[in-house]
Amino acid sequence: AAARQRGITEDELEDRLVPDCGLAPDGSRVFDFGPRQFRLVLGEGLKPIIRDPEGKLRADLPKPNARDDRALAERSVAEWKLLKKLLAEVLKGEARRLELAMVYGRRWSAAEFEAVFLRRPVMSLLARLLVWAVHAPGGERVAMFRVAEDNTLADAADEPFALPPDAAVSLPHPLLLSEEERVTWGERLADYELTPPFPQIGRELHHPTEAERNADRLDRFNHLSCLAIALTEGLDRHGWRRGEVGGGGMFYSHSREYAAYQQRAEV
């Protein structure tokens, strides 16, 4: 209802609702102990951790010592405890939302990409861990890039990249990339020791058979069974919408629109 009132989609509304979690515009946060400063970094699995003045990584801030400014240090410790929990929760939720955007082919205009991912600290942290595709006004993919630590853009050769103002941006699914592109970008992420928030370039791929490509049904899983609630709740979590509800609250289908591919799937 809130999205309809504003004339935007639910996805666009969710883009605008991401909190900044007290981070600076570039996604940084410094915890001041007076003579010592500690910086926020993201560890394995998007876990917020601390880099100390010597460059060592810590799971938490240390206890203040006699040389620290006690008032500053105590305030920093309290702020860190709150930020660590909040940021971890927000990053997990947004990472899941971006994974669905990749799967379903969502696209942002160049202006939307800049506003959502380059001007918002939490989203910029996630954007730096992923590979992005550029689409011409006709829809065809014409380039790929990553977001550097200073929020500038770079291509696969690490050369500066300028996003055309009339372009659209997406998170390319590896099924849509060539083997050469997957290898090149996988190596580039590895060079910078970047761990994506979800499998992207190295994602396990599944391919339909030739018969399945020409059919409107997928029957290879018909022999499997599972609890109905596990199936329906799983589809709900992945953005599928329940069909019309009948008597007794029964429903018989889930569907999902793949707008970028102009296709519709139903189970």
C-alpha cells in the first residue's frame, strides 16, 4: 500500500528503507579511544569486525587501557555493541534481497544505481563485493564493472569505468555469462580477496535438457515429495506469490514474474 501511494514498486520502496546503521557515507566507521582508533571492516560471512591501529583484525574492540581516553573508549564500546548486531542483521537481509534481484533479473537505471548503491553506506558495502552488468536502452548487455573501495567503478582490467546515464544496471546471473567472463571476474574478485555475500560468479549452475527447453513443464522432480508447508513457505521466501485463495483458505499455485526476461513461471 505504501509503494502504491508513492507510485513505485515494492522493490523500490525497500531500496529506500535501508538504514545507514550509523556509518559514514562511504560505509566506514571509526571507534575513537583517543590515542587509538579502530575501524569497522567486514569479515567472513559479512560479519562486522574491527581493524586495530596495527592493521590486525579483531572480533571485538579491546578493553580500554590506562593511556586511552576512558570516556571516549566507553562510548565507542557501547556504540560498537549496538552497531555490530544491527549491521549484521541489515546486511543479511539486504544480501538476500540482492540475491533475489540477481535471480529474477531486476534492473536499476543509472541514476537509481548511484542513489541506491553509491550514496547509501550499507548498500555500497555490499555493492563492492559483487559484479555488475550494464545494459543499453535496448536491453542488451554491453559491459560489466565492479565498485571499488572508494565507490568509483572499474572494469575487468581494473581501468576506470564510466556508467552511461541512459544505461540500466543488473546483477548478472552466471548462467548469462560466458565461461571466459566467469573466469576473468572470478580472478579479479580473488585478487582483491573479495567474498560475495551470496554465490554469484562461482554459483553452481543447473542446465535444462533439450527436451525441457522446448517444454512448458518441468517434470524431472515429480518423483520427489516433501511437506507442503516446507514447499509453500520456501516459495514465499523466494518471492513467489500464492494463487487465489479458495474455500477454507486453500490455494493451489505459486507464480513469479520474470520481468527482465518477459517470462512467467507457475507451480
